[in-house]
Amino acid sequence: MIRLLPRRPSLLLWRMLFAELLRTLAVTAVALTASIAFAGAVKPLADGQVSLLDALRLTGLLAVPMLQYALPFAAGFAATLTYHRFGAENEAAAAYASGIGHRTVMIPAVLVGVLLCGSLLVLADQVMPRFLRSAESLVQRDITRLLVGPIQRGRSISLDDFEIHADEAIGPLRPGAGSAAFQHVVLRGVLAVRPSETGSAEWYSAQRVDVWLVDNPNEPGGVGVKLVFQGASTSSPEAMAEGERFETRIIPIPSTVDDNVKYLSFAEMREVRDRPRKMNQLDRRARMLIAALREHRKIERVHDEIEQRGRVIFEQGDQRIVLTASSMTTDGEDRWRIAHATPGTRIALTVRMADGRERLQTARSAVLRFREDALGDVALSGSLSLTLQGVSTIGPDGESTVERAEQVYANLSVPGVEFDDLNEASVAELLREADEAILRDGHGAAQIRTLRRNLEERHDRLQRELIGKSHGRIAYGAVTLVMILAGAVIALRLRDSLPLPVYMLSFFPALAAVLAISVGERMAERAMVPGMLLVWGSVLLLGLYTMLAYAHLRRH
């Protein structure tokens, strides 16, 4: 039977090695952690995201999370120095001669390794996420600095789908009395570029853009940005007229603090695994799909009303629009053509205005579609719009107008369509609802199919990311134990060599293992099995390397 512990404990030897290990570990860990934390604070300071005082605070906040990377190497270095001195000064030979075996000598390294392994798991679960949150919040708390700083250095900023360049940034300014904004920045000489639906670039230029920072209504405690363009022009003629003043919807500023699994404890990871919509990026995709499903229900109602009753009712603010037609067909691009089955028969509309009067209109044809605002997101701010071609109008007093080539009714709603059940739906329920919408009759299926795929892909990736991050944290603790044993074993085996070459023989394999764990975590987001094999395979290979070195030490 193999004994894991010696018959007689050597308390004096253990106390000496244990104390020296802890002393060397403390000095090494402090120096290494301070260096890594300072390096992490330099970039935000250089980019103007934090002040000098905040950079010092950031260094202190990053020190604790950096222990995850510093402690394994500090432990390996401490074990190498301690056991190399123990062997080089013939203390190990004296211990062996007195009947103390190799396992007895290795007990302090095992105890320190187990202690560090447990400490890292506790730090990674409870302490590091809190410090990382504080560090990230310190960088992100001054949104105006994040907007103004890059522009003052001649760089562009990214907001939503836009890359924005400005000649000058002024701010932060105090908003006027009664304003809903809490901060105000003025940009001059602005050029904004974003990709269009066709893949080409759309540009928007303005003499002045007012940037208003407001509370995000869709995210409690979140921040949103509203852009107001003045003296503007664009390459997209349907978006706005030349020189028009217009404003965007509220663009949410994503918080990486609330949307990154590295800020979560193990308990929070389990909660997110069960309720993934707690993560902002996934919830945004879910809300986009909900918006598309809402529009789809409107389209289904319109289609059924036209096919069954030959008429449909729309509401636009205080106006009520009754459209008479007999057919509705889709062109496969989220647009639906409304017409009469009989060629030459015009579509009829009765528009009841807020004062109760009515006007009558006829049109050759009509197109119903999701309308996208000039700088908005169709899935978040989209609504139904009705575009009429060849429009003739008879006013409330019987007066006729000249036929217009086109008229658009935007922001239409369809009474009687319910969709409150979607707001709190889980991801699985939304995916099922999307599948049913796609299978029914294809109305709006192109957009829903795309948004469904985006939501499912992000959900699956989040689940893999949660598993990869939790396994990675455990693997970092395990590799710390193996690294300290590797340093001790190799130091005893090569006690007649210089300390630095001895440390290199344990450092490079340990470095490869740590890098493999980090790469495996990220790989698990795309491919779970290869990622997990890389994470735990690196720990096992380092353990095998240590066992072979220990077997060689025992034989000699």
C-alpha cells in the first residue's frame, strides 16, 4: 500500500520550508502583481480615459484581479528558489541521510499549493469580480471624457453602427433648465459613416452635432446618447432632406461591467445560465426579435383582414385610416404589395381625422413595410409605413387635389393586436414563437429568420462562454498547485545548477499551460470540446511533466 504521508512528521523541517516558501512567495507576488497592475492602468491613462489620480486608484483596483495571473508564476518562482537553496546547501542531502524521504520534503510545497489553489478559487469567485467591476466603472464613469478625449486627439469614436469624426469637441456643458439630459457635448465639423443595408457606406455630415447624454429608458441605471444634427447632409436621399435638422433615437451605451461573464461569481453564472436575458447584449437581441414579432403580428392581422373582409383599419396618432383592397402579396424583402384583384381598380382609403372630419383617397397601388428612421435601428424603432402611389384626394369639404405621385403614412398601428406576452418571454419561448411565425405563412419571415438566428447564436455562445469561464477559473487554481510542485521537484533534481536555468525549466512549461488555459477559455466560446480539451489537457500535461521529473528524482 502506497503511503501518501510519512510515518513520522518532520515538523521542524516543514516549518522551515513552509516559512521560507511563504516569505519568498509574498515578495515575488507583490512585485509581479504591482508590475502587471500598473501596466494595465497605463493604457487608459495614455488614452485620456482616466486622470493621473484615477490611474493610481485603477492600479490598486487591478492588483487583486491580477493575482490570478501573478500567483501561479510567483508560486513557481518561490518554490524553485526555496528548494534549490535547500538542495544546493546540502540540506536536502542531510534530510535524506537522516531517513526523511522525498514525499516528506515535498509536504510544504503541497500545502502551499493547496492553500493557493483554494485561495485563487475564492478570489476568482467573490473578490476578483468586484474589483474588476470597480476598475471598469472607474474607466467608464465619465462618458463625456470617453467621447471628447479621442476627438481632441484626432481620433474617431464609435456609437452604435457609426464611426464619427469631428474637428472639435466642446464639453462637458451644463444642459439647460428643464432638459432631460444630464450632460451635453457639442461636436463641430462632423462626418459620420455607417454601413448601409446593401453593404455600401452611408455618410452624414453636419456643421454641428449636439450630443445629449440621457438616462436609457430600456435599461435601469443605463446611459444613452441622443445626437442632434444641424446643417446636415447625407448620401442617403431617403433618410432626410439637405440641410435638415434631425435627431436620432436614444443610442444605448453598452456597459461592459454588466455584460461580461468575467465580472460574475459562480452563483451569478448559474443564474445567468438559467436566465440569459440578464446579459445586455443577449437581451438587446431578444428585444429586436420581439419587435420583429410584433410587426409580424401586425402584418398577419392586416393580411387576414384584407383577404377575409376586403378592408383593414390602421391608426396613426389621432387619425383612423380605413383601407379597402382585396389582395396582399409579399416580394420577399419584408415589403407587401396591396392591390385589388381586378386590374385597374384603385385602392380606397378613408382617413378620419382628429376633429372627426373625413377625407377620401384612392391610389393605384400601395406598399406596406417596416419603416426605418434616418439613423435608427429597424428592429428597435421600426413601425409599419404605408406608401401610396398615384394618390388622388377628396378633402372634407369635397375639394379635389392634383394627383400626387406618392404619399407615405408612417408609424401605423393595427388595433386589436396583442403582444404583451412577449415582453417577459424566455429565450426558448421567443425562439419557439419565431419558429411558429416562420412556419405559418412567411409574412415577415426574412427579418424574423435573421433575428432568430442572431439570438440563438448569441445564446449558445453565452452558454459556452459561461462554461469556459467557470472551468478556466478552476483550471487556474489547479495549475497553481502543479506549478509549485514542478518548481520544487525540478529545483531538487537540478540542485547543482544555477537557479535561473532551473527556474526556466519549470517556467516555460508553466507559461505554456497558463497560455493554453487562456486560449482554451476563448476557444470554448466557439467550440466547447476543443476548448475544454485545451484547458484541462494543459494542466494534465504539466502534471505529467512534474511526475516524470519526480520519478527521475527518486531514482537518483
